[in-house]
Amino acid sequence: MATHLDLEEQEQLDQLKHFWNQWGTPITSVLVVVLGSFAAWNGWQLWQQRQAAQAAALDDAVTVAVQAKDAGRMALAFESLKQDYASTVQASQAALQVAKSAYAADKDDVAVAALQWAIDHGVDAGYQATAKLRLAAIQIENKEWDAAVALLQGSFPAEFQALEQDRLGDALQLQGKMPEAIAAYQKAWQQMDERLEYRALVGYKLNALGVATTPESQS
């Protein structure tokens, strides 16, 4: 009986050796690839988490510097974000903070540079759209109307298109292009939620140009 079992075990071992000799290398290769991919994915996840944490710390440093009105520290923290963490959302957030602070301090060149960076390098469409709207406002204020129109005629997410059309209307009106300005304001009026207070401002602009804002006039 024992001999019979020994022979069966030997046959199973021989079959296993034959199978492994034939398929061992491919199986090992597949396992190496699978395990390597898993390790790489985990490594990538950890790297992203570390990047986000470090970028958040620098974004906080920008916030603190802005609140303290310390332009030097603000510039250093923002520069570090641009150099090392440009692909993070925090870098775009910081750019908008820097621009707002610089504009309030009458440093339009710094504000424009920060906003342009957010437009060119931002990874979030919402932050890019916000940067475009703010940059266009500065350009309009500085009578750079052609630049503002060109910027505002670019691509915007749907939720920003009403504001984009309103600002485009401002630039076109200042250029003396009244029919185009009216058309832009009308688009803004139609796209805005009627519950928004800002919509009333668009209505005033249309009224000032001799256009009624009743539902019948917009159909």
C-alpha cells in the first residue's frame, strides 16, 4: 500500500516537474510583471500623496504671507510651488492668491504674471477660467481691450460662460462695438440663473444700451 502511494506521489511530482519545466518561466515572468506593476502603482500613489501634502504646506505658507502682507515670503513660497509642484491644484490656488494680493498692492505686473502662469500651467479648468476672467478685468482696466477680447473668446467651462460673456461685453462696449457688446450681454443674461443678484447688473448694462430685459425681448 505504501509503495502504491509512493508511486502515485512520484507520478504527481514528475507531472509537476514537467509542467514547471514547460511553463515555469512564462508564469514567473507574468508574476514579475504583475507584482512590479502593483508596486509601481503603490509607489505612484504614495508619490502623489507626498506631492499634495508638500504643495499644501507651501500653499498655506503663501496664505500666511498674504495675510501678513509679506511680499517677499509670498514670492518665495509661490516660486517653490511653481518649480516643484506645478502640476498640483495648490499651485493654481496660490497663483490666484498672489495675483489678488499683488493687484491690491497696485503691482499689476506681478498680478498679471501670476494669473498668466495659472492659465498656462493650471491643472484645474475652474481655476484657469477664474484666472482668465481676472486677467481680462486687469486688461480692460488698463485699456488693453484687444487682449481682453482675445482672452475672453477662448474656451471656458459651461459654468463660467455667463461671466465670460458679461466681461466680453464690457471690453466690446469700450471698443465702441455696441451690437457685439449687446449680443454678449444678452448671452450672459440668458445663461445666468434669474436668482443671481449679478444678473440684475447685466440687465442694467443692457438697459443702458437701450435694450429691454423682459423675457419677451430675449426670446
